[in-house]
Amino acid sequence: MKSASAARSPFTLRAFIVGSLLAIFLAFACPYTVFLHHTAGMAADFITAGAVFLFFLLTFVVNSLLRLFSGDLALRPGELILVYTMMIVASAIPTWGLMANLLPVLPGAFYFATPENNWAGIIHPFIPTWAAPRNPMAIKYFFEGLPQGEQIPWGAWALPLASWLVLITAVYGAMMSSMVIIRRQWIENERLIFPLTQLPLEMIGRDEDGKISVVSRLFRSPLLWLGFAIPMVVFSTHGLHQYFNFVTPFDIEQIFYLHRTTPIRLFLSFPVLGFIYFVHLDIAFSLWFFHLVARTQSMVFNVVGFDLPGHGETFTGAYGGTSPAVSHQAMGAMAVLVLFGLWTARSHLRDVVRRALFAAPDVDDSKEAMSYRSALAVWVTSSIVIGAWLFASGMPAWAVPFFLAAAFFTFFGLSRIIAEAGVGFCRAQMVAPIFSVYSLGSEPLGHAGLVSMGLTYTWAVDIRTSVMASTINGLKLADALGIEKPRRLLLGAAIAAA
């Protein structure tokens, strides 16, 4: 049954205003806490901790007080869903979703150039003048700080940022439209569980009779506050230890070694404990089992001295698995996951194309956030713009489709993992530019192609959160509340991304 709030315009102007203000707050607060104070990653991962905390304050404190004085003043469930969706979309941009990579990469090739590495001769000539700032002082000020009394040299940044705005708009357009296209398959046909949406739904909460009380059932549970208190006490000891060294922090991490060569890091993660409650047992089993398999394989390779060619530092750490071999295997598994998912959805995708191109009367898209015709048009147009941008930046035309497939396989695969497994901390084991270079070869790509691949590190590498995953989580939340035609929800997501 449809709720009364869903029937009367769930997405209101005041919800857009509240969502926009909170999105703007996150856009400033997330990079401020990470880059200036090196503290909490409020938007570092798919759990979007900053958005969850603000939603906690909004639902438990603000909305409860408003309901206490007047029920009409409180935000209704549909409005709360819009606000939350705008916050999680906004969280995917200011730090590791985009800006933390974009801004340093653009001037980095010039600032870190030395006579020894000869970047001035082998890299600078292949960076388009419109893709990165060239003013030496603007580059110096970015890394070393703006002298007192000096103004930010916006002129040096205007053209590069405008050029990148075209690309990023197309990337986000492709992400959002692809989630609109696949929504029915994942939510209605396959009925994925979307674990990361369970917490905000519980925060909104209804009593068993369907009514909304002053305080949600979740916040009236003593177990919730006990679960809240335990990690607060544990991590408070870590924070206090930084200021008062006589405070002993709780040890929550231990590193073991397989045959003295392969580390296994064991640590207590309270977010993982919480989200694993919503995950199917077979998925939970596969997470730790295949992790041990990968580590064991790396140990055996280290012992026998075998590995695939490649620079280990390129694959390991932030951008890959424990070794080039594991990274290639993981990328192959990601490709299989995506291709198998698309094959499973072939009937639905066929209906999407029929409705978009031939207006098939037996396919109903009236309840989608965007008509299938519009979604397909946005996806195709965005793909063309991205391809043209990459070609203009120096990537060979024949390599563009391969790279785009690798990049969006990664985005799509991670979004599927988040939707089905709810893993709040997740990265691709190999990223698109590395996979493309090692698959196609550096010589065929040429200098310009390699530099163009390097520029894609701004948006296709270190993917710890994405607009694609945030969009499909928002559409799932609307579906869970029985909200039909969530078109304004997609509008709110686009506003938050902007």
C-alpha cells in the first residue's frame, strides 16, 4: 500500500533546500577534515559516514523536536529520503570520489618535474594546454600555499576546470542514467538486498501500526545505544592517546604473516560488524574465504619466486591487489561479474531498448526516475562526449572504447557489489588505466596515449565511493517507501552532484 506521504508529493521544495544546504556543508566539511586536520574520512568510502551522521542528527534530534511541537513541521519520510540521497551523492565528490584526485593531478606533472626525471621533455608536450594549468606561480601556490596578501590566480585555472567540468558532467550523466536503466532489474527482478539502505530506513522508521512516532523505534532501543557506546569508548582512547600519552588505547589491530612473506591484517571494524548483519551468509563467507585464497596464492608465489611481469608498486597498495597476478585475476573476476549480470538482465535490457527506440506498449517506464528513452539518450550522449574528450586529450581512437569499457566495468561492478553485499569499504583490484596499458601495450598507445591514461587517474582511479552507487541506493530507498515516479529524486541527485 502507498503511504499517505508518498501520495502527496513526497519531494517538496523544503526538502530540496535542506538537502542542498547539507550537501554544500559536506562539500566543505569533508575535504576540510581530511586534508587540513587529517582526521575522519567523512566521505572516504561507500558508507558515507558524514552523510549518515548528519542524517542521524536530522532524524533523531531535529525531526523528533519538530514532531514534538507540530507534526506538520517535521520532514516526512519521502522528504527525508530526498535529503539523504542528496547527501550521499554529494559525499561521492569532494574527496576520494573526485576532487582529491583531480586537483593535485592537474598541476602535479609540472610541480614535480625535475631535470632527473625529464618530465618537461617526455610528459609536458603531450598535456593539452586546456587540460591543466601552466602558470608556474599558480602551480607553486597550489602546493606550497598562497602568500599572504596574494589573490588566488583563478585565471590559470579557469580553462582547465571548465574543460574537466564537461568530462565530469558526462561521466556522472552516464552513471546516473545507467542506474535508471538497471534499476528494475536489480530492485524488482533480482531483488538485491541493498544493505547500506537499511540503516537510513530504520532511522526514518515506522511503528508496527504503520504510524510514525515522535522518536523512531531504532532510537528507542537500548541495544542501539549500547552498540553506539562500545566503539565510542574504544576509539575515544585512541583520540585521547594522541593528546595524553598516558592514556592506553585499545589494541584493535594485529598483523600476521604467512611464511614470513605475506601479511594478513586482522582488525576490529565496527561498521563492518554492523553492516554484515544485513548480508547473506554466502556473501559473508566468500568475503573472507577468497581473501585468504588470494593471500595464500601470493604467499606461494613469493616462496617459489613466480609472478607476472609488472611493477609491484603499480598494483599493490591503493591501486591494486597484493601482486600483479592477483590484480589481473581480480579484474577478470570483475569482468565476469559484470558480463554475467548483463547477461542475466538481457531480457530487461531488451525491453529498455524496445521502449526507448520503438515505444513498445507492453513495457511500462512510467514509474522510473527517467523515461527509458531519455535515460538511453543521456547514456549514449555522455559516452560520446567522454570518448571525444579522451581522444582530444591524446588517447588513440582505437583505445578509447577499450578504456571506457574497463572504467565502467569497474564502476558498474563496484555498484553491484555495494547493492548486493553492502561492503562499505571496497576498491577495485585493478583500475582502468593500468589494465588498459598492460592489456594494449605502451608502445601502441604512444606518448600521448600514456599521458592521456595518466590524466584519467583523476576520475577512474582510487574509486572508494561513486555517484553511481549513491544513485542506485537512493532509488532503492524510494522503492522501499513505495514512492512512484521518483523523478524529483534524480533531480535532487543531479543538484547535489553539481
